[in-house]
Amino acid sequence: QVQLVESGGGLVQAGGSLRLSCAASGRTFSSYVMGWFRQAPGKEREFVATIKTSTGSTYYADVVKGRFTMSRDNAKNTVYLQMNSLKPEDTAVYYCAAKSAGYSVYETRPVKYDYWGQGTQVTVSS
């Protein structure tokens, strides 16, 4: 069974940076589309970013574009989310997700993803 494990969350002040990591195991990493989603208290899980591991193509939610960057290290079966210029409204539990290649990086619907990590808390203080 594919497992996804997130790490790197924490507490930062507004304007600061964090880098989240998601380590995958159980299936050929290079054949996946990987996504980051986040969920704040009382809100629905929302799309943040995606990457196609075979090509490195990325797609970002408008609200994070220009501040967040997604990347991958296929040799380590790991994807990253570099978060800069963090804002209090970025506070959420961040989840890593994966689906088999065959869909585009423009897939923003959580239901389309096959595997999920348990999440890592990101808190941005004002």
C-alpha cells in the first residue's frame, strides 16, 4: 500500500517561510501526480499545488501563486512545498496527496486523488 508522510510544519510569524516535505513509498514515484491540499478549521479541504513527477510541471492555486513553490526529488520519492511570505490565512493542516499518472496537473479535486498523508500543521501568527 502506498504511504505518504508529511513533515516540516510548524509555527512561524507572518512573512516567514517553511518547507514541507512529503515522502512516498509503495509505488513508482515518477509515474504520479502529487498534490498539496490544506484544510483550516471549519473549512473544506482546498487545493494548493500539484506537480507531475515525470515532467516537473506544476500548477498553483491563485491564492498561493508567487509565494509557494512545489518541487520533487524523484530519486528520494519526495515532493516539497516551499512556502514564502506566509500569511495568517495560510494557517491550516497541509495534506500531501497522490494519484496515478494519466490525469493532468490541473486536477484540483480531492476526490480524484488515491492516496493521502495524515497532514502537518502550519500555523502563521500575526
